[in-house]
Amino acid sequence: MIFKRTINRDDLFPCALCEDAPCTKACGMMDCAALLRAAWFDNEQGAARALPKHLPCAKCTLKCEKSCVFHGQVHIKKVMQQLADIREELDVKERPDRKNLRIDLAGFALKNPFILDAPDASDTLEKCLNALRAGYGGVILPHKIQEHTAGEGYISPRFGSVKMGRSIIELIDIDAEACSFSDSKDGGADEYPSGMAAEGGSYLPESLGFIPVLKRTCPENMVIASYRKSTGIRPADYSILAEKAGADALLLDFTPGTRSALQQLDEIKDCLRAVREKSSIPLILRFQASDADQTELLALAEEYDVSVLNPQYSGKGILSVNQHYYAPEPSVRGKSAIGLTRGLNMKPTALAQQAILAKNKSSEKLQFLSGTGIECWSDGLDFILLGASAVCVSEAVMHYGLRVIDDLTDGLSGYLAEKNLNGIQRLIGIALANITDAEELDSNAIMYPNISRTKCIRCGRCSLVCKECSTGALTTDFGSVPMLIARNCTGCHLCIQNCPTGALTPTRRINA
């Protein structure tokens, strides 16, 4: 049951995933909003298990739908009945124990593999506490806290997005550090900022001051300090302060700027050498995966006892250009900057790079903290199957808030229960053996498309793309269901990918 998605997001539109949802208030019998949200985040089984024993929808007057902010457009009763049908098919009737999510990262026992990595959601002590109390296994503290008064010192607007329907698939951030044309803005690495206490001083710089409170309040959660050159303090001194503050690990971030791969490697080497001379704190190395030389990077990680690699797959991007005022969007008084792009559309590249790094024999002793484009538990599981011990949660929090952790943990623990696994460890990297070169794939078998006459709406898109972009194996007359000419079909599945209704599906593989 876990492998079959019954409720698609199209069934839930135009649900706004309200914070204080009127549907739940109107129902009074169950938390409709939480159930809809669970289905949205691919956690249908968790939602089904959370249903009341006796579904109150049978004699309902649809108060929930009438109270909806979209005035009855979300068919809540139908979704609840679908969840009830799913519950009848579940093998596991009770909610899975989330203790099966425990994993070790850099010597710390995480209660789950989801680590908050969203600087804007962890830039105050209160936000960090809220995140850890919400259920995240750990938090990466921002390397620098912006201490501006409201309306002063902020870039506005800062964010833009690429959307598919109502879902954000790419977020553009034009913050000043997203992409500088020169590394000269990184700040002096050999000077303390104004008011900074030197080694041995009592004052902890930036977010390091959060650590004693976080560890005292949430000792079971991992707190990771982060360092970037623009922090304005020597890396060795920063590592000492982080260790004394009680950080469980220190993340060294080498992603900003426009340095070449060779320059980046030299800087990483100098930083690691300096830190290891002064500190024994576990190290996490963050780098731009597409720019790094794998062989040298892995050698540096081994030489300087790096515990975890944190490859980044974000790119530099421009959202669009205003075709009347000729300024990129979002623009600030008619000007913009090249932004940092992250989102669901980066996930395929991130997964590929994760696999490449994990398959490298030199990385066998390293752990990976990975993840880009994670929105639901199955996204995180993809990275784990390709070698990640834990995953960063960033975009989902920026889009939906901290509450996504509920369905991340519930969905993943439900998956483990369905697979009769009592932990994640056995899954780490299990899919790597099934990745090979394209030349080694079987080219002597074919999977033809199967055409459903009931689902087909006779739009002709499949035959159009097959005729103009493939082999012309699909033919159709106006208003008729397409027909397959098997001798012309190569089984590329371009038609399946373009079908808007799912009327085309793969058949079983047969010899060509």
C-alpha cells in the first residue's frame, strides 16, 4: 500500500494549507486540516491512521467545505472517504513508532534524520527552540545574524519564485551573499568584528550565543554551528568558540562567491589545517558539488578528519526580466542581482551528484548530510537510499513552515514499518548498486505504452510529440483514441510523460 499514491495534489486543490484552518474549527470531530496536509505531503497512510475510528462524514452537512476559504472548492468529504478506504487496506493498524528513525551523524545520535537548514527560520534563539521542539532532529545555525531594525538594512523585495500551479518549484533569493562578482566582499578573515571577544573571552559571536541555551533545553537534538569566511573571524578561533559553546559539530561553508574550483580547494585546505590545529570538534564540509574536484576534496576530508560531507546543489539564477523596464525580477529600485536558486527542480541534479560522490571508493569512511528539493518524506528517503545518513530540510520550511516535520517523520516511520525495518541504517546507500553506465543497460527489451480508452480525452498530445520528436509510432484521427504501431515503437515513453490524464502507462517488458 505504501508504494501506491491514491490521492494526488490535483484532488486537494485549491487547498491553501491554512495555518489556523476554518475547516477543522467547523468540523469539531477531527483535524481536517492536518489530514489534508498529510495527504498533500505524500503521507496518506499516516493520515489514514489518524482518522477517527468511526468516520463522522457519513451524515455530515459539509460544514467543513462551506467554511473553507475557497468556499466549497476543496472536496474535503471525498478526500476523507478516500483516506478511510486506504485505512482498510493498511497492514499496520497502529501508528508506527518513530524511534525507528534514529541515526548516528558525526558521532551524535539523532532522533530522526531531518535537520533544519533554513537560515531565516533559525536566525533567533526563539526560532531555533521552536524548530527543535517541533520535532527536527537538529538545526544548522546561520553563520551570521543580521541585527537590523525593522525597515533598515534589508533587501526588499528579496525573494522571487517559479511556480507550477500553486506549488513553488524554485525559489530565487537575491540576498547580497547569494552571488558576488568578487570575493572581496567576504570580509576580512583575520580581523574580529567590532566588539568581538578574542579567544578565551566570555562573549560568543553571532549565533554561537544560542548554543548553551539550546543544548541545555534540548540536549537530545543536534546543534551544528556554521562558519563562512564572511563571518569575519579566523576559522581556528571560531572552531574553538563553537566547541566551548557546546556545538555538536561545526559546518565549514565554502559555497558563496565566484572562486574557481582550484581556488576553492586551496581555501578549504588552509581552513581545515587551521581548524584541526586548534580544535577536535566534528567537522561537516559544505561545498558546491558541481565545482569541486572529487579526488582532491575526498583526500582533504580524510587527511583532516572531516566527519561529514554536505554537498550543495543550488545554482545561480535570474528569475525573469521585466520586458518594459528591462530590470531582472525581483528588482530593487530598478536593479537586481544574480540570486541563489533552490527548489524541487534541483532535486534530480542533487540526487545524481549525491550518487556520484557516494559511489566513489574514497568516500567509504565518510557520511553525507545531503538534500535539495526535499518537500515530503519520500524526497528525503531518495537521498538516504543514495548514501545520505541525514538530510537537510530547507525549501519545504520556507514554503510551508516548521509543521512539515510532522509528516516527514510520520511518513518515513510508516514506510519503515511497511517494510518491516526497525531502523534506517540498512537503507543508507542501498540503491547505489543499481546505478550503472547507460551503455550497460539492457537494450534488447522494450516496454510498449498501454492506452486506456476510458482515461483518454483524445487531445492528441501523445501522437504529436511522437510524430515530431520520436518515431511516429502513435497515430490518431481527430477525436479518436491513439493507436500504437508496435513495429515503429522504441519504448522511449515520451508519450507517457506528456499525457495530461495518465491514460498512457507502461506495459510489461518484452524482448524486442
